[in-house]
Amino acid sequence: MMNTEKQVNIFIVDDNKIFLLALKADIETTFRNKRIKIQSFETGEACMRKFEEEKAQVVILDYHLNSKFPDVANGINILDLIKKECNETNVIMLTGDDNIDIAIKSMKHGAADYVVKTETKFIKINYSLSNLFKTMEAKSEARTHKRIVMVSFLVIALFIGGVIAIQIFAPSLLQ
């Protein structure tokens, strides 16, 4: 059977290059049987330039993006831009701070999940990704079923309309 699964485009945004590479490798290993394309960015601005031409279904976004570049946008600014550009994109917010206020703020701004960078961060990110993939698949199936129902109703309506038209304009055909 041919794999008709759509490729999932994932952006990772973190100002720590080593973390970026390690996370990318971990996700690719964990989801090696899934069609994914991962692109990584050290600033939110670089991510948004690419996002304008190629939307990502998932963005893994660091809350603090200014360790190397003090004047760049933070994660919440980028989250707002992503949601404004494409509300369907799922954003997983990352932070080194175990701070409930940052978690609440992230969720209020539209993040799908919030992961603290602890020893288990990769496990938590992959668990979150797995849940997002399942949700995206379910939404896609629901859209497909909705189309099937709509087409079925249209065919039935056309058939009934045709029978009524024949009864009105050519009743002798039905006898």
C-alpha cells in the first residue's frame, strides 16, 4: 500500500545551536517512520521570513531567544506573529524557566503546549508532537468525511430534484 500520508513541516526556533541540532536529531530518530521535514532557526525573525513563504504545521519555539542577539523578538512576540499569519499552526513553547506565569502567558497567546527544558525535555517534546500528529490526522479525517457527506447530500438532492422536475414537466415518463 502506498504511503499517502502528508509531510509534516516542523520549524524549531532556539538561539542555542547545539540544542537545535540535538532536538532535530532526536525528533528525526523518534519519528523516522513519519514523513516530516524539520527546519531550524536561531532567531524568530529568521523563522518568520521562512514562514511567510512556507507554512509549518508545527513550530517548536523557545521563549527566550535573546541570549546571543539581545535585540531580537522573544518567543511570545513570534508566537503572536505565527498565529496572526496562520492560526492553524501548532506551537510548542519551550523555556528553561519552570515558571507558571510563562506557561499561562504562552497558552493565552495560543500555544498548543508548554515544555520546560529539564532532563526529560526531549521525551516531553516528542510526546507533545505525537499528540499533535494524532490531532492533525483526526482533523484531516473529519474534513474528508465532511466532504463525503456533503457530496452524498448533493447527489441525493439532485436526484430528488430530477424526479420532481420529471413529475412536473414530463409526468408521462414516470408511468
